[in-house]
Amino acid sequence: MKKNILITGGAGFIGSHVVRLLVSKYPNYQVINLDKLTYAGNLANLKDVENASNYKFVKVDICDFDELLNVFKQYEIDGVIHLAAESHVDRSIKDPFTFARTNVLGTLSLLQAAKVYWESLPEKYAEKRFYHISTDEVYGTLDFDGTLFTEQTKYDPHSPYSASKASSDHFVRAYHDTYGMPTIVTNCSNNYGPYQFPEKLIPLFINNIRYGKSLPVYGKGENVRDWLFVEDHARAIDLIFHQGKVAETYNIGGFNEWKNIDLIKIIIKTVDKLLGHPEGCSDHLITYVTDRAGHDLRYAIDSTKLKNELGWEPSLQFEEGIEKTVRWYLDNQDWMDNVVNGGYEKYYEEMCKNW
């Protein structure tokens, strides 16, 4: 069945993996990648599919309701996978207004554009779907007591970023309850893998080890995160978009809890091994810095519902995923250097000349 799928934030880290998967897996779909191309959006992430007949890129700000509505009408959108968001906690602490604008008002603009267009159709919401990707950070923090975030965990956000995502989640659910829009929300744990913007911990530290730069660790490095390989997340998104139940929430986690300091030591060991360095030679790069304001102690996702209902589970153990990730960054140093130096912005300019 032919479908026109709108993926917001498709030039970003997770979004580019979802775009690539859907373009290659569903040749009968038209995949429209909508991205504003802020600092973390990089069309070079999608070079391998940019000429595919079932792929289209449009540069639009998700806060621009009129432009969004035009996109829905022009491409006759059947489904939305909403990934566009500001996502870096440190940036949210310094600039909360940008996070409220993009994550809250942007999501609201997208919901309203979908509502206006779909309600104008004879069949209205039939065969339509609005899928919103969120974060485990909306749940707050956990103690070291073995408890996990479930779909019933109460929201308790502690940063401007998580507060903005919590608000957007509520708007999505409200559009289902108020207007009958067929929505789904997922909350995922920390993603890692190829094409991640190097402000995030894993690619940042891989690059810093490569150049012998310091590895700043918040506090004592005892904060715990659950890590999910991005390609496994993309598989889950594909599955949930097609088979998930409307109005449901699904948690997506990697079942990989690691203290930050232990994670960093694994990264150091893996990078040094693949670069041919003596084991432990980069340990001295670890530098402890003042802890982040409102730093949540522990995140851990329970994905039992997703496993039991839809059969999804992670395909990689963490050590496998980390080695695969480190190899990718070391083998794609030009990509990393272009991102760090801002050269990726020129890629979009060159593409525009060819359109």
C-alpha cells in the first residue's frame, strides 16, 4: 500500500537512521524528510539515499504552521513520525526559551497542521497516524534500587529539556483525547551509534581520545544511563508505527545500564585498542568537573510491554554496539571533522545548487 510518510528531524541523528530504514525497506512509500537544519541537522547523514526516487527533503521550521500545512497538502501526508527536537540538556539550561519554542510550540504546530489537513479529508483520520518520539527523561530520576521506568511511571521532569518534552507528550495525548487523532507516544533511553552530533558524550569522547583532549566527567561519574543502539531504536520505531496500538505509550530501552565513569572507561579501552595504543594510555585524559545542575541520578527503561506485545528487543549487547560505533567514527573521520568545523553546512548549500 502506498503511503506518504512525513519524518520531522530526519537530518538529525535518530531521524536519519529512521529515514534510511524506511526509504530502503518500503520502496512504495514516499518518505518526506522535514528538517529546519539547525546545528545538529546534517544532510550528509543521508548521502546514501538522497537520490532515491521515494525520498524528498523539505527545509521547514516545525514552528511555522502555514508551511507545515502546505507540506501536508502538497504531499498528501498519511503518517507522521515526529523526531524534530532540541535535545541537549546543557543547552536547555542555558537557553530554555528555544527548547520551549521548538519542543512545545513546534509539536503543537505539527499536531494542528495534521488535524486541519486530515479533518478536511472525506475519510478524516482513517489509516492515519501521528507518532511522537519522546525521552525517558520526562520520568525524572531513579534510585539505585533496581526499579525501572514503565509506561505507568508518573512524569517528574527536572530540566528545561525534559520539561519541554513532557509538555509536548501531553499535547500529543490531548489531541487524541480531544479530537480523536490517532496518536502514539514512545519514550526511549539514551541513543548511541553512527551520525550522532559530537556534543553528546560518546562521539565527543571518541573524538577527544583521538586528539588527546580531556574527557570531562560530571561529579564523580556515578550517574547511570540506559543505552540503546540507534539502529535498534529505528527498528522499534518502524515496528511501532506499523503495528503499535493507537493512544498507547511504549517504552524503548536497551537493557544496558552503565555508570558514566564505567562507560567512559569502555570507550577509552575500545578507542585505544582500535587505534593501536597501549591499553590504559588514555586514562589520564579523564577530568572530573562540577556536576550539572539538576543532574538526574539514574535512568532505566523497562521495555517489557514492547517485547511482549510487538516482539521487539535489542539486537546488540552494549560492548558489541560500542565497538561498532567507535569503528564507524574512526573510519569516518572526515564526517566528524566536517561537523566539528561546521563544514557540513556547506553540504546543504551545494545540494541547493543542484535542485
